[in-house]
Amino acid sequence: MLISGYSGIGKSALVAELHKAIIAKRGYFISGKFDQLPTHIPYSALINAFRELIEQILTESEEQLQEWREKIFSALGNGKLLLM
């Protein structure tokens, strides 16, 4: 989901509420913020969001990590790869 709007209208508060609801159901929640600066790092918000997802995954049990490995290898084996 992408949320946009002027500063001060409550975007961060909305994201915080979504975060609570998703975490309560043991889901994965990642977020990134597009700032006007730094402009020298393209896709910085996406990079930060994926970094956050990886950090969440690495806190899982060894069994869950193995499931993630299998899913990733399966996706890569089928030629599906996300490139930035």
C-alpha cells in the first residue's frame, strides 16, 4: 500500500494503526518513507522496507527460516527474481 499526502495530515498515525493490526495477527509489516532528501539514493524507501522485512524474517525459528529458504530458492529456480 502506498500512502501519500501533505505533511501533518496523519499519514504516520494511519501507518502506526495498520502496524498494530497486522502485528496482532502475526503478520509481517514493513514500511519505508520517501523523503525529499537524500536524492542520491534511488528507491531508498523500498530498500529500507525490504531491509526491515529481512530483519523480521531473521528473528524467526530455524524451521521458519528453512521454509523461507525453500520459498526463495523455489522462486529463483522458476526464474522469478526481483531486480532493482
